[in-house]
Amino acid sequence: MGDAAMTSRRKRISLIAGAAAVAVLATVGAINNQDVSAVPPSADSPLFEGLPKTTVVEVLENPKAQANVAIWPAEETTGRNALWQGMVINFTQCRQMLTVYLEWQATGVARELPPLELPANPAGDVVRDAKVVDTSYREVIASGDPAQVSKLLLAESGCGAWVPARAGDTQGLVVADVVAKAAANA
Amino acid sequence: MTTTNTKRVVIGIAAATFLLLVSNGAPAQAYAQDSWTNAQVSCSHGTYQYVDSSLQHLVFGDVWVHQTSATNPVTGEYHLQSAQGNNTSAKVAASGQTVIWSGVIASTYKVWHTAQTSVNCNGSLPGDGNTLTSGWARFDF
């Protein structure tokens, strides 16, 4: 094979290799935000220190909680961890709010919400964000109007829309279902 | 932020625009507006990126999301996810359109984008590719 032919062949090989590299990069670029590989933390992780263990396990096993985290990019560990912690706080407080509401309906007396339980090793802004919600919960209880509580628990964007009324019961009623029934019977 | 989203430029962040919405004697209400410019998002339906910077929505009220533009004709499907894992329904906005969620509880939210339907933004290359989108979200506080 002459020099000219060799040079031409090398060029073709270079072009093919370049095109292949571009294709691979484009494919990777298109999927790198779809994380299906990030391993969820263990319930024994220091991430959950200070939070109720049974609720931690419940949240880690909850399909909707898993789906919430799954859309996060794998490299955003802090955001993912903050969300895991936030959801544990959410499950805990949501059922506490349900108890407050049901007792309020039954007795006419609004019980105070238990103190906010926070992780010992907070990720990102989880504490700040939890306090936003905690403040709003305490404000509606202090309003003296149980309908203000039910409004939050029934809201599409509220915890009641997806947090199971009974811990771990992912097939049963969610908090909003119980609130709706109680409100209808009031 | 995602690798792709690191390219986005957020303008008008928390320097939030305080506006008085005085109408019919209603109490003054302020809002924060978070804008994104050229946030890189996927053209594949089902691939999500968040496009805002976690603004706090501090009162029970409305959240607005507006898609200003996209470099490819991608119609955005948006939903809000709170820092505690609560979600709104998904709403669809093409460029120039605004969607509104009413009765959104106080929390910190991210605005998540996916393409309403998959669009080929990648020409003859594999995959649907990405597009650059701009828009804003408005939260009450």
C-alpha cells in the first residue's frame, strides 16, 4: 500500500473513531441526569442519627419516597440526603398533625404539636426547610380553627396526599383520606 | 446542581422583587421571583432537571411558573417538589405560557422540568439531546 493510500486510510479511521466518540459522549450526555444507580443510604447511616428509626426504615422502603429521590442527579449527594432527611421529618410531623386534627375534632381542644425532631447531622438546608413547615403547622394550630389544619393536610402539595395514615401501610389510606372522612363526619 | 444545570445562569435570585399586590383592600402580599436563563434540560420525556434555586414559599398560596423560551421546540412539563418530598401535579407550558398552582403549602420548592413529549434535539446523533430553556418561578412570602 502506497503512502497516499495509507494516509487516506488513517484519515478514515480517525473520522470513524471521532464519530464514535461523539456518539458515545452524546449518549452519555443524554442520560447522565437519569440516575438509577445511586444506592439509597442505610437506615443505620449517620445521616439519620437523631431521627426515629422506624420512620427512617419506612421512608427508605416507601416507593413514592424512592421515586422522589430517583429524579435527582446522582452527583447531588447533599440534595439527595437532605431530601431523605426531610421526608423522615415529613412522615413524622404529618402523622403528628393528623393526631392533632383528629383529637381537636373529637375533643374541641387543640393539642400542641410535639417538638420538631431534627437530624444530628443535617444535610444541606434541611433544618431551615423543616422549620418553614414546622412554623406553618404551629401557626394553623394556634389559629384556633381546625379547618386551617385540614386545609394543609388535604392540599395537593401537602404531606397528607401521600404519607400513609398508618406507618408502613403503603396500600392503605393516606393522611388526607382520614382527614377527609373526619371532616365529613364532623 | 446537575452537571448540565451548572451552565444555567440564575438571575434575579432572592433579590426578590417585592411587589405590593393591593387590590380590593387585600393585605399587601410580596413575592420572590427566581429566573433561569439557558438552563440545560433534556429533550427526553421522563428525564428531569430542576431549573430554579430552591426559593421559599412562605405562605399558603399560588406558585407561578413561566417558560420564556427554549432553543428547540420543547414544551415543558413542570412540577414542584418540596424539600420534604411533597409534590404538586405536573402542568404543561410551552414557551410564552404560564402555569399556576393554587393553594400550595408553605415550604421550600424546586421546579422540575421534563419534556412533555420527547423531541429530537440531537439531529442525527443518538438520543434526544438537550435544549436550553429560560423562564421564571414566582413564590409568595
